[in-house]
Amino acid sequence: MNIEDNLFPGRYWHKLEDGRIQCDLCPRYCKLHDGQQGLCFVRANYNDQIMSTTYGRSSGYCIDPIEKKPLNHFLPGTPVLSFGTAGCNLACKFCQNWDISKSREIDTLADAASPELIAKAAKKLDCKSVAFTYNDPVIFLEYAVDVAKECKALDIKTVAVTAGYICEEPREEFFSHMDAANVDLKAFTERFYHKITGSHLQPILDTLVYIKHHTDVWLELTTLLIPGENDSEKEINEMTSWVVENLVPDVPMHFSAFHPDWKMTNYPSTPSSTLKMARETALKNGVHYAYTGNIHDEDGGSTYCHQCGEKLIGQDWYVLSDWNLTPDGKCNKCQTACAGVFEAEPGRWGAKRQPVRLADFAA
């Protein structure tokens, strides 16, 4: 498959005096000669304009539990149709999806689907939402926005799983079409972002503030804790305090276990004690909902009322057990509202992961 077969006009760029094109989608501001691709691998200068090279193609489709994104307060228990493309605008040395996000090969994109087909398939599969995930959706903004528009027409929600590394103008367009987002707050030091991800912290913080205070997008955060790099109690204390002060206490925080991968195979896996410490620190600092992830910890995966301590939503490896919310999302015991987007009854999808071929829905 030739890259020229998948070109789609990209937005957010301008021409420089020296003849190069500058991509203005993310803070990397890649400056490209004709035929060059940006660091993300998928936005390129073709014939003096930025073109998206992966529009309409995916690395695969799968129905996941929404809690796997992870989103614990957005339509709990429901199935979400998930997909990604190829490439990424960060260079995380610990990437858990490196075979997709680091791929330079267009042949990685095995499945083709129009935005209309994705929305149609999600509806037929009884998915409540579609998630842009596996790699960062900001780099396929045009495709994600078009998919979101088609989903909205069929009353299907859209979810962005992203690092939030995006410039101000495209950020406004992108999130105006999303219903929920899980943003990776990968650490709380510029050193980590520069050394481990090849990016910067401040644009991520700007995105978080924008989402929370200037959109209606439901927001949750995830931090993958890497031993010796971003897992100190001091850093977690500073991070969680910032979230409470600059966002709101109701933004759920997920602390997930690292496993050796990509260029960080010499690091140990995260001990469960570190994740529990992070969760306890967040709760102590006023975060209302904090979770542990990638380990078996029913207590750390469940949702509790921040007012009276009642278990509101029991969760064990993506399987819901307890459900103590009123139909309008309040604690059954004390009537305190639980922040989130809930239906009157929880979904029953469970922990199933079901690969899907969208070609089956093309007829």
C-alpha cells in the first residue's frame, strides 16, 4: 500500500519563508520540506500542504469495557468500540503500544473504514461510545472529528484517550466534538517529560485546564507510575494537590502499574504498594476519586462516596459488582451526588474484549 493512497488534507499549518511547511497541530511545530513526515510519522508535507496519511484506516477495531480506557465515571459497565491508527507525537520510552504508536509502516493499518461505517457499526454492536485510543488521536484529528460527527448523529458518544499534547486552536476544535477524555498526565516534572517522552509538561497542564473549565467533556486522568522516575511520594503529592487546586476534586485519577516494555525493559514492574500509596496520597489531598490500575485490587478499583464512604460501584477486573447509585447518580445512603455521566442502570458488558471486522458491516 502506497502512502499516497491515503492522503487527506490536514488542517493547522502555514508556509515558512524558506519554503518549508510548519505543522501547527502540536507544540513540536515540525518544519517540513516537500515529502517529509513529521515526528508523528503520519502528518506530512505533500505538494506544499500538510496531509494526513492515515485518514480512514485503522490498526484494528475491538469492543472493550469502558473501564479499560480507563473511565470509571462515564457510562460504567458499557461496551466501547475502540480503534487507533499509527504513529504518535510523543516519544515515550515506556510505550505500552509501541508496535502501533511507533510504527512507520503504513501497512500496520489493516482495516479501512469511513466515519459513517464506524458509527453504523457501533450502533449495530450496541456500543454506547466509540474510543479513539491505542495511539494518540490528536494526530488524526480530521478523521476523529469526522467520526465524532457521524456518531453524534446516531446518539453515540465519543471518547479521546490522549496525552493532550496539542496546540490551542486545534485543541478547541478537537475537544468540541468529544464527550469524554482520559488524559495521560505522565508525570509532574519537566525533567520526566523532556527526558522520557521528548515533550514538555506545561502544554499538558494547559490542555487539562482547558478541558475542565472551557468544555463539557467528562475528564479523567491516568498516570503510569515508573519506579525511580515519577513514583516518589513528593511528586505524587505535588501532582494531586495541583489537580485539586487547578481542576476540581471531582476529576478521577488513575494510578497504573508499569511493566517493562519498548526502551525501558531494564526497569522493574511497579509494586502494588506504590500504587496504593499514590491512591492514598490523592485521597488525603482532597481528590474525591482515586484508583489503582493494572493490578488486582478490588478496593482500589471501586468507587466510594467521598462524603460517607459508601461503596457506590464495585469493580473487580472490569467486572461491576456493587451498584449503590440512585437513578440520578447519587449515593443511595447519603444522597451525595457522584460526579460522572451515568445511566439509571449499569451496563453488563463485563471484562470481555471482542475484536471486530468493520468490513462485515459495510453491506
